Amino acid sequence: MMFVFVLHGQSGVPVYVQLVQQVKNGIRMGSLRTGDRLPTAKEVVEELAINPNTVLKAYRELEREGLVSPRPGLGTFIQRGLGSASPEIRDRLFGELRTWMERAKTAGLDDEDIRALFAGAQEASASRSA
């Protein structure tokens, strides 16, 4: 299955940053694994109708971070994973988080409320471990 990028035009996040974030999220969530090929710049340009330089900038950033490796004539490939949790642990935690989010929605929270709660929890956790 080919990895598919999705742009969020109203997010205010630059397109190349969105592409970088989506690859990183794909790696973290296990939908992109070491050795997987990313879509070519041409494929992304055709799919999203964006400037080729935007895609190349995102791929260069990912390469600079050591996450991908270009292979001339073949494409750009995932070089390494992110995080140290096993796929099983990650999948379990993802399921728990989805259940929590469904409960939050049922309780009347909107996406902004949920993001604020999540950010607050992250900050509280970081300050406890510091």
C-alpha cells in the first residue's frame, strides 16, 4: 500500500512541515516501516497539486534527520524508525487513546478542547519527570 499525504489547508502549518509531520507520524504509528518507499515527488505533486520544491524540501528535511534515504532511480526509502515502544504496546496505547477520545467527544468536548487537555497532560507529565 502506498503512503498517502493529506493536506490541511486551514491549519496554518506550512505544507512541507505537514509532509514531514505525516511521515514521522506514519513511522511512529507503524504504517511506515524501515525499507518502505515514499511516493515520488512527482506522485505527490500530481496527487496534491503542490510545487515540486515543497516536496523536495520535506524529503531533504527527513533525510537531514536521518529518517529517509534517497536511492537514485529508485525513490526515497524509510531509513529508521522512531520511538522505542514495541508495535504491540503502541497499538494498545493507541486503542486506549481512541477510547478516551470517544468518551471526551461524548462528554461534549470539541477538537480544540481535546488538544488543550492533551497538551496540558503532556506538560504535566514532562514537569514531573524533569
